[in-house]
Amino acid sequence: MSFLVNTPVEKMTGPYARRWWALLVLCLSLLITVMANTSLIVAAPDMTADLSLSSSDLQWVVDSYTVPYAALMLVLGAIGDKYSRRGALVLGLLIFAGGSVMGSLVDETSLVIVARAIMGVGAAVVMPATLSLVVATFPRSERAKAITAWAATSGVAVAVGPLVSGWLLEDHAWGSTFLINVPFAVLAVFGALALVPPSKAEGMGRIDYVGGLLSIVTVGSLIYAAIEGPHSGWGVGPVTAAVIAVVGLVAFIAWELRHPHPMLNVRMFALRPFTGSMLAVMFFFFGMFAVIYYATQFLQFVLGYGALDTGVRLLPLGGAVFLGSAVTGVLAPKLGVRVMAVTGLTVGTAGMFLLTQIDKGSTYGDFLVPLMMLGLALGLAISPATDTIMGSFPESELGVGGGVNDTALELGGALGIAVLGSLLGTAYRDELTDLVGNRLPAEAMETAKDSVGAGLAVAQRVAQDPSAGPQQAQTAVDAVHQAFAHGVAQTSLIGGIIMAAGTLIVLAVLPGRRGFARKSAEPGAGTAVSEAATVREHTVSPR
């Protein structure tokens, strides 16, 4: 038997026999790309100390992965459709592994940012390829289950990333959190060649590179503005980026409407099931990534947990994702996409509102229930929404469909961290100023207001100052803890309001089951698949 799977899935006469093993490889590939987004949150304190990172430096170490990741997925998904989805997966894994090796070896901030950007490019190839290969490899009657497993993997990775990172940081430097990606990426490459059948679009026209370039400019500029504006102020750079994003979006829509072979058929956004599912994915990850961002900091800086202890305490979130995925696998075929998506968003919104009760005396127990609610919500909502999005695209555009879904996911997460992270920083600074006032030198006060980690570092220097002493240092520590807890509570209130508004929007946009045309899908297809097929049938694609 040949090591390589050489028969394209499009030429197989029946379902691929080893499709569930192939799904395992695709989920592993997805796992490491999502983990790279969350594991760095736990490693941030060590990196900050070792590289002397400013708050702005740390922001870009994190977000240099996000910008290319979100901006390139649509284009790279289309290229994978055209030439080879499996080839795109393997190439993306190799690029991702190369960036990881570089990140583990460098010791300058600028080079770490470059390494993270290379990893982001690799992830932008991998993520849409995994989803398009799931849909291409599985018969329609099994796609809902396969997509549920894919979506559950993305949710579990959010919790597993900090755990693995924390475990490594117990005995190794922060570079190990990059290097751990390499063996898993290599394993996924061999697994892809041995178990994942080749696949590409049949009869696909020429790639719309102009539309692709406009999408890159639009999404990249939007994310840059969302990150840099709230963090550094709305100066020339962020404002210019926001204007470019708006102009780019208008140009993209105009170009796609007139192009005979568009990168993305923008007419699909007039269809409520597709648009409602996109909004559900975006709003959910808006809240999820933001909560992980500041809950992890609270556990480390306020409660004093180490990196490994923090990772362990995020595990219940992953368990709740599995529970939600199991429930949605049973209920989605009976209740439909709208009920599952809105229920998930409602549970997630309630979890975020619970975090408004956080104060200086809060313990891990005060985070446990909200985290589990967010994990349950992800399991309930994401797979039916993703199933509807992917089912809206013809077989020739599965990579584009994966890119669209993943762009919504990543855009929501990036905006959540940028917007709510900025609100958290503002609330923290204002509260710390009220609590400490002029009791610290001006320079030390400016440093302390930069972040909770910087505030604790200032308190440590106060403790070493003979003229101050331990009592004044403890007062400074208490003030930093109280200010950050206040910031978490205030940010959760705003985030909860945004998610509640998003829930109402999704409720209004997504039609109920009666809103879908009563056209039958293949026997055994789940509700989400049947609804998605109806969306696709009502979308006139120029291709």
C-alpha cells in the first residue's frame, strides 16, 4: 500500500474509507494554529520581563499573528480551491513550523514580531484548508458531525493553549512555547499525506486576484485600526487605516458585483441564514477572546497563579465546549440553526455579565462558572453556524467558504481583544489614578498605569526603597489589584451589552425554520445542512 493517498476525493465512487482518521489530522492542524493564538497570553509575563516589552510591544507581539491570519484567509482559501486543498494544508503547516522555529531562537522584539507574522501567514493557509477538506471529504449526511468536531477543536484549543504553555514555562524559557508547535506540525504534515485525500475545485475559473487584494487591504486595515486606535490613540496612522478600510470595502463590493468570477459572491450577504450565521460567529468570538485575555491576567497578576496553574484552571472551559458540542449534535437537527445560535449567544452573554461582579476579593471560583458558560455557548452555537456558512458555498468554493467563516472568527476575536482590551486599560488607569493619586512619583505613576504587570513591578520597586517600606508597597499592590478588578468588571459590563445587542441582531437576522424554503436535502442530512443547502440554491453564483 502506498504511503500517499493519491486518489482525489472528487473521483471516489463512495465515501472515503479513512475519512474519520483524516478528520483527526485536520483537527490536529486546526488545534495548533488556534493554540498559537492563546498560548502566548500565559507566556506574556516572561516575554515582557526578558525582552523589556512595553505595552505597545506586547500588543504587537500578540497581534502580528492576528493581522495576516485574518487578512489572508479568503485569498489563500481560494488558491487552495484552485490548485490543491491538501497541498495548501501541507504548505501552510511548513510555513507555520518555520515561523515557530524562528520565534524560539530570536531574542529581539522586532524579530519575534516577524516570526509571529510568518506563523500567521501559515495559519491563514491552514485554517480554511482544514474546513474545506472536512466538507469535501465527508458525505453530506455526515458533515454536520464532522463540522461539530472541527468547531469543538477550535474551542478546546482556546483552553489547551494556556495549559500547554504553562506546563512548558515551569521548566523552560518562553521560546519553548514556540518550539512545541514544530513536532505537531510535522506530524500533521505526514498525517495529511497519508490520510487526507487530495482535493481541488472542479471547473473553477480564474482567481480574482484584484478582489483578493482588495479584501486583504480592507481586512488588514480594519484590524490594524481596531488594534492601534484604542491602544495608542486615534492619531494619523489608525485614522488613515480606518479610512482605507472603508474605501477598500466599498471598492471590494463594487468590483465583486461586476466581476464575472468574483473572489466572493457578495450577493450572499443579502441572504439571512448566511449573514446571520456570520454575525453569530463574529459576536461570539468577540466576547470569548476578550474574556480569555483578561481572565488569564487576573488569575496570574491578581490571584498569583503560575503559568501552569492558570492553564489548568482554564480546562473547564474546554470540557464545557465538549458538552455543548454533544448537546448541539442532538438538538440542532430538531431545533435548527437559529435556536442553537441564539441560545449559545444568550448563554455566553449571561456568562460575561456574571463577570461584572468581579472585585479585588474575587477568587477563581468567581471565574469558573462564567468560563464554563462561555465554553458551553461555543459548543452550542458555532458548529450549526459554521455548517450553514459552509453549506452556502458550492463544492468549487469550499476554500473561500472556509476563509469567510474563519475571517469572521478571527475578526471577531481581534476586535474583542482590541476594543475590550482598550476599555480594560482605560478603566484600570482611571481607577488607579483615583486610588493612588499623587502618592507615587510622576514617572512611577505613568509606568504603573501602563498595565497591571507594570503596576506590580512599580510596587516591587517601592518595597525595595528604604524610604518607603513594605506597608507602602502593599498599599500600592492593593491599589493595582483593585484597579484591575474594577477594569474587569466595567469591561465585562460593556462587553455584555455588546454581546446582548449582537444576540438580538442575530435573532432578527436569522430566519426560523419556517423561513427556509421547504426543499429537501439528501436523506440523513442534518437540519443545518438542509438549511444551508437551501441558502446555496437561492444564491446565484456567477461562477
